[in-house]
Amino acid sequence: MSESTKKLAIVDLGSNSFRLLLGTYGKTGWQWEPKRLWGTRLGKRGTDGQLTKEAMTRSLAALAEIHNVIEAYGANQVVGVATSAIREASNGGDFMEQAVAICPMEAMVISGEEEAALGFEGAVTTFPVDHRHYGLIDIGGGSTEIALGTHEGTYWQRSYPMGAVRLKERSDEGPQEVWQETRPWFEPLPIAGPFGEFIAVGGTATTLAAMHLKMEVYNPGKIQGHQLSREVIEAMLLELRYMTPEERLTVPGLPANRADIIVAGGEILTSFMDWYEIPHVIVSERDGMEGMAARLVK
């Protein structure tokens, strides 16, 4: 980028929600606006594996609102990043054509491995620049990404077809079902150097942190760097599992659009932590959106 000041909009077209990050890049670096979110549940596909008409209608309506926000902000570059729901569906390309017509953007349908790398690059910037290695888990609606790396970048990344939306019905069958579903996927982690922390990003992790902090109003500054132990997560999930849908809506920190899938997402996280014997994770508000922004500046 040759401009001294750049106004950027990044649209994350995820499986459970669409998010918008607005930022201005100048001499002092990035000045970010708070991320905004629209619940779309695009990843709840039909039995044929395609994006449903209802989900696409919701998502296109969200994009119309997103476009208006971007226009008001005056962004001079708009990038749309599509993940598992769109890359896996046979009609994902058709949806993206409609999406770009409603919200003009540089559309990118990225692979799961690229999604893992971007998430790592965005999250690791909040940790001291040193020689340590870090791990990342990003639990989305349709997929879960895991990455290892340093401040110089990732050297190992994987994407698995398990997410909070995808495994909701399996989770509803019982407390061990997600454990049974996820265990066959996890591979040995080839950590290549002295280790720092495991970082958790994505809506499941930030929601669990907000619930642990009993947030009536979401505060990204308090979410950033919050530590969640395996025991704390398990206690919250046990309580949530036996709540009615109405009771979940009263839980501080748990938004309505995630109330029905938070247990499934949390069980993916605890399965991951159990398999690799991870006592706690550090939650990061910064994720693949900031990772993409960093790449665009480079």
C-alpha cells in the first residue's frame, strides 16, 4: 500500500456469523473500530450439503447492512474472507457472486490451512516478540483450525471438519458425543521449540471468556488475554447443558445467537485440551481478521 493513510474494511463470512472489522492505517499503525457481528447461521446447510435458501437470504440481508456501514466509514479497500461454509458448499460460488453484487469487495475463499495461518498471525501479535513457539485453536461454526508457529509465522497448520454449528446436533445427543466425534481427528503436535502458550480465538472462546467474566456488556479489552482453565470450561458446560433455552438467554456474556451452539463449541475445546493435556488457554480477541490486515499492509 502506497497511501500514508488507508481505510480498510474486512468482512469475515463465517459459518455462524458475519463479522466486520474497520480500521485506519497511518503513521502510528492501526486504529481499529470495535468489531461488529451479524448472526447468519450460513453453515447450517441442507441435507444435500448446499447452502439453504433461507440461510443465503439472511446472509445477503446482513451484507446489505454491512455495505451501508462500510460506505459510511469511507473504506477505500474492502476484503471479504469466506471460510468453511462457503468453501465446502457446491453452491458457495453462486452465493459469493450474489454477495459481491450486494457488498462490493475483493472476495477470497480461503482454505482451512490458510485460515489457521491467518488466525495465528493475528493472535500472536499480542504476545512478546521472543523465541518461544505458540499454538492456536480456532473453533468456528463449521470447522476448527489448529496451528503452531512463532512470530515469524506458522510451520504447521491443520483444519478439521468440526465446528459449533456442525456438531450441535451430535452434542445434543449426550455429553460424550462430541468427544467421540473429535478424537479421531487430532494429530500429534510437532512443537519445534520452547513453548509459550496455547491461544484460543473465535466465537466459542470469546463467548466462554465473556461468560466467565459475567459480562453484561461485551468488552473486548477484558477478553483479550483472559485465561480459561480446563476445569472452568467444564464447569460452565455442565451448567449450560442442563439449562432450558430460556435459561441460557439469561446467562451474562452469552449472546442469543450462540446460546444453542456454545456447548458444542466448548466441548470441542475441552476435547482438544484433554487430548493434548493442555491445562489452560489464553483467549485472544485478535484473530484472522487482524492477520489479514497485517498481510495487506505488508
